[in-house]
Amino acid sequence: MLSDTGFVVTQIKGGFVADFNRSNTANLPAIHFAGGSSGTVRDVVIGSAVGYSGNALRGVQIEVGCDVTLDNVDASLCTTPIVDSSGGTAKIRNCAGYKTRNRGTGTMPTGGSVIITHGLGAAPNSIVVTPKADPLVRYFVPTANITATSFIVACNAGPGSAWDFFWEASTASAA
């Protein structure tokens, strides 16, 4: 495990990070940024050690206030690939096992609100809703209902009939 605490700049380029702790009862991440640290992890695979069948439970953990860039990091073998608690300061791109952009379709029922499960690695900071036809009502995404797993699309009044829409969401990490 690499743990970077304090105001240190860490650079990791290329290679393989393995979990050699067979029990890992503390559920420690393979790479951990905390305490305002910063750094870049690029072109790295996080997985199991040679001769050990288990994988790291957590790949990379980024705490509040850390300015970290992850680029082309494959943590998809980990139970929890990437935990981004940076508050929007981390930049995460092209990382297997961590989705920063997603899109789909939804249907607004006559009741006037619908929950969308976005499938992103963190709560989105950008959500775009595009009706397939004029819904004849105002629609919006209440910011209080945006979570790490879902968001709500709501209407100012119950629509007379159901209507379909496209949605697209991305996290601050997608920058």
C-alpha cells in the first residue's frame, strides 16, 4: 500500500500495484491520498500479487482537499476501484472500473418526478435533460436530490401524460 499524507507530491508512472496483505482486515486501499497531498498516477494496473488469488479490496482512495490526477489507471479487479472524496479537486480520466460520464433515457410519469440511477463513480456535477418532445411543463433536477448513485428529474406540475427524455451526467472528475 502507498499512503501519501501531508503536503507531498507523488508521481507514479507505469507498473503494477498489488495487494500483498492476504487478510487486509483493515480494508486498506492500494494507493491512498490524504492530508492535502497531490500527485499523478498514470498507466498503472492495481490487482493481485503473484501467487495470491485475492484482489485489493480498494484500489485508490482520495480524501478531501487532495489534488490528484488519475489517468489510465485500471483498478477494475478491485472490489471498490476508486473512492473519490476529494470534493471535486481530483481529475479522473480513462480509468477502468470508474465511470465519469454516462447517459441514458427516462420516462416522466404523470406524477411529475422520476429517479434516475446514473451509474457514475461519484455524484454528478453536471446533468443535462433533453425531452424527446415538448413536455408542456417546466422540468428541473433538484440539487438536494443528487447523490453518488442517482438523481431526480422533477416537474413544476404533474404532466397531463408521460413523456420521454434523454439524460447525460458527468462528475467533476471528468474534467
